[in-house]
Amino acid sequence: MAAQKKFAIVLIKPSHYDDDGYVIQWWKNAIPSNSLASVYGLIRDAAEKNALGPDVEIELVAHDETNTVLDIEKIIRRVKAADNGFVGLVGVQSNQFPRALDLTRQLRAGDVPVVIGGFHAAGCLAMLPEIPPEIAEAQELGATIYAGETEGRMAELLQDLWNGDQKPLYNVMHDMPGMDGTSLPYLPSENLQDTAGHYTSFDSGRGCPYQCSFCTIINVQGRKSRFRSPDDIEAIIRQNHTQGIKRFFITDDNFARNKNWKAILERLIYLREAVGLRFKFIIQVDTLCHRLDGFIEMAARAGCNRVFIGLENIDPDALMAAKKRQNKIWEYRKMLQAWKEVGVVTYAGYILGFPDDTPEKIHRNIEIIKKELPLDLIEFFFLTPLPGSEDHQKMAAKDVWMDPDINKYDLNHRVSHHPVMSDAEWEKVYLDCWRQFYTPEHMETVLRRGAARGLKTHQLMLGLGAFYGSIFYEKVHPLEAGFLRRKARKQRRSGMKIENPLIFYPRRLLGVIVTMSSFGALYLKLSRIHRRVVKDPNRLSYSDLSLEPVTEENENELDLMKTFGEAIPNTYGAPKRKRETAASDKLSA
């Protein structure tokens, strides 16, 4: 029986506003949205199962606003032309909620139903005693708030929306569904063509057992880990491979804590080596992953070419203050060396602004990292009380000042006060750290380390330039960056003036010229450095302190250990050294 009615669904992953109030968009964005893929896959599965009956066709389209200038009027016409429909704003993080509100205002003015989901709503409802004003405002506009995961619940939600019976709030945070055998994340190839490298993403697991106070994942996805099966992972790889997608970002907060890691990696190795599928992927891991027997070697063999590591800090006191007890700083060099030995590029997140931080301590610690840890790329973050985290919950309960503009909660802006540093000092040291790590001299060192261990140094060179340029030329964090910034004149934050085209476009043209010229000069300099590195006949024998094997004899001679030896807890596996020596070293530092 042919469908007689149409239900139009438009999914949007909102971006957020820059400091001038313009939507952050790119010709090619860098990171694909897992939330968009997950919700799209769930609705596609519901449509194939005739969730609304055989006489209703579900028409589904998706937009990632980080690479798409939305035509709101066209979206409204699309939904209104059908018998019913709605717009889903998916994966909305705290910094994206102001943009989601502006989209909601426009869509509701066109009488289009709106559903808002994502980490901000889920985190606030999980951790705060009252609904915050921005969520209440969305509900006043007539939007439905969905807090939680929709696996096993999508059909019911669609039926409510089709019948016009949707609730103002769906709060299912108390019930985390299993992942084995559920609908698979998916986006059509045309949705991924504007993502640099033609990447897509999926989660092989959710939840985290650790207790980091700055983290939202443990309170949104739970502290009990849930996993997809190797069969499901194979199905995800195969269905994407058939549409030409061969690069993946596995979004698990910590793939190394996935109990199925070995079975999943074995299946990926089978697909690459026995079936002949060629693909690469990025994963996120903790600093103890190298202790898992065979994990790093299997990950590289399975296709992992880049890994993001939650380093966070090298000061044990800072890590303990954030309940990041699982990080063992004396293991950092061994772990990074293990990844480098298999040719995998390492990224790390590093948080600035722990309670005892000072500009002097921070700069000293960055120099230790540069000298002693073979880290390829580092991303600096302000310590941020993200809604949904324990830090935010405690500060809100004590009525401690936090910036009311949640658009700034992107880890690239200071949104609270520091107990030691002034606001100006904290903001200055944040930018200074980017300059301190990404000097031409250190970028050459990173390339030489990579060349000595067989990394693709050209790609590494591009990454070094992109990280530096994102901060200083594009004024956005690398996590939000892309290639060739777009700015839509009329898509500006509500309350901010729409600029005259005679002012906007000449200034925009000048801005593009300056930015591209700056990137051109940077990559010209890096290209010269890169040529010098790859043409060096001794490049394979290059070594420095960070690449030297760690032994009991040399471990305590590292500045890392001399500086922080006294603060290292006396736990299993910790290096043995005289505490009085450590104390003396710390005072002299």
C-alpha cells in the first residue's frame, strides 16, 4: 500500500556564535556530529519499520550548521507542505543553546514544532534542582525538551509528534538503554561531503566509570559503561564503506575502558586484512591505555592513525583536585612513546586554571612537556564549570559567580574567577600557552620526532599549523575549526544589529584576505621546516630526551619527577624516590 500522508522531519545540529555574534560555519568543518548520525539512524530505522503506520511516509533530512548556511524559510515551507512534521535540534551543547533558541524563535514563528535535545538539557536536568531560564524560555516558545537517549523510545516520540500529543518535557535520564543490537548511527554521504576528510562518526560505547569533577559525560551518559557489539561495529563500517566513507571518529569518551575493545579491534583487523576494506579511525583514550596488553599495537593494526588522550595536566595536585585519580604522570612518557612506536599521531587536552595554578607554574609545566613528553599536538582549555558537571553543580549551589552567557561555555573562554590569578592573568596565560608550545622551534622538534618514528609528517605539519592558526587567525578553538570560514550577514545573534552590506562585505573581504595571508605565511614557514626535516639523511636516527626509553635509573632524573615527585601518591607502580630530595627540588623550582 502506497503511503498517503507525509511526515517531514528536519534534523539540525546547531553551531554557536563567535564573539561578534556570527554563526561559526565553514566551507569544510573538521569534526562530524555523532549526535546527528545517531538520531538520523534511529529515525531511519523507525521509518523502515513503519512506526507511524504503512500509510505515512517519513521524509527525513539532516543539516550540520557548522558546514551549512541554513535557509530557515525553506525549512519551514518543507515542514508545512507535509501533513505534519517537526524540526529536531540535536546534540545541543551549552555553548550552542543560544543559537538553538534563536532557531526555535524563527521556527515557532512559522508554527513549526521543535524538539531540542543534547548535553545541555540532559546535564542541567540531571544535576540542577530547577530548570534553568534558557530551557524554560525554550519551553515558553513551545519547544519540546528531550533529556536522555532515544534508543528504544524513538517510535513513541514520533507517534506523539505525529498525533500532536508531544509533551513539553521528556526526561528519561533515569533509564540508560543498552546499546547492543540497537539502531546504528548513520548519515548519507551527501551530508558528509562538507566534512574535511569525508569523516563520519559513531559511538562504540557510552558512559565512563571515572569521577572527574569537570566532566559532563558521567552525569549525562552514566557511570556504567554500555557497549555496541563487534557485529554492530562491523555493520557500521560496511554500510559506510559502501557509500565511500572510509574515515571514522569513534566518539567514546574512553575507548580503552570499553570491555569489548579487544573483540572490536579484532573485528576491525579482520575487515582490513581478510576482507580488504581500507579505512582509518580516531579514538579517545585515557593515560593508562598502554597497560592493556596489546591494546596500542592492535589499535594501530586495526586502522587507528590518530588518538586523543585525556592528559589534562601534569601536576598530581591538580589532577587530584579534579578527581582525575586515574592519571599517573609517571606513566605519561611510556604511554606516548608506545603510540609513537606504532606511528599514531597523539593529541592531548590540557586544562589551565586548576586552583593552585599560577602563570609561572603553568609556563614551567609547558616547558617540561615540550622537553620530556613526545606529544604531537596539544589543545589547551580553560577549566570550565560546564552545566552537567559536578563543578557547575557545586558552584551553582554556593551561588559562586559564573558567566551568565552560556554561549561562552566552549572551553575557549573564561567563565569564572580563579582563586589565585586575576581574570586578565588567566586569559593571558591561556593564549601564552598556545604561543609557548607552537613555536617554530618546537614544531620542528615535533616533526623530527615524527619522522624518526615513521609518522606521516606532512599531515602532522598541517595539523600543527591548523591548531596555531585556529586560535590566532580564526579566533576559535581547534575543536570548532574548519577550512575557509563562512559568515552569513543576516544570521547574527538576536539582539545584535544586522550590519549594513556596504560595511559588512568589504570588512569581510578584508578579513578573509588577512586570514588567508596569515595562514599562507605560516604554512610557507612550516613547509620550509618540513623539507629540512625530511631531507635530513639522519632523520631516522633522531632522538631526544622524550624518545629515550624509560628506565628505573633515568626516570627520577626527569624534570617532571623532580618537580612533582613529592606530590605523587604512594600507590602501586609509583616510582620510588627520596621524599626529602623531591621536596628540595620542588622548593628550588
